[in-house]
Amino acid sequence: MNRRYILLLGALGLAALLLITPVILPPATDAIPEPVANQGMLAETYVREHISELSPLPEVLGGTFYVTSIHADSGAGIVSYEDGHNAYTADFRYASDSGKITVTSFVIRK
């Protein structure tokens, strides 16, 4: 075979491989995690799941606290909750480290 013909076939094969590779391989992911898009939603979920532990007042008469409304954003939030007998509204502050939420203060409004 002619040397030029072999080089041409090699170049065409390489070009075809470069064109097909993005279709075959999944997109590359960076090793650095993306920042959490909405830490407020994570905080809301955390407070919903841990409201009984966060409340400085206990549930009464066999009731269990549940959240009736909540909003969190930029490290602070407001939550309304009740146990079927007593209802409260509290202000809370939170911090997030690698997606892990920590409530730093929880104060019931008067």
C-alpha cells in the first residue's frame, strides 16, 4: 500500500474517533462539588424533620409537633408549628457546611 494512503486512513480513523467519543462517553464531571443552589430548602427540610428537638418547649398531652409554615433564606428563617394543642412561631438561624445544616439559634416569638 501507498504510504500516503495509510496516513490518510489513519487520519480519517482518528477524526472519526474524535467525533464519536463525545457520543459514547458520558459528560465529564468536575471533582469540585457545585455550591448548594438553595440552602434555604435544605434548612426548611432539616427544621421540619427535627422540630421536636429544636423547640425549647415540649409537646403537651401526647401531641407531636409538626410544621404548619416555614421559610428560610440566607442563613435565617421563620417557622410556625404546633402539636394540636399549642401553636408557636419561632425565628431561627442556620449554617451550612458541605450541605449539612446546623441550626445555630431557635427563639420562639412572644
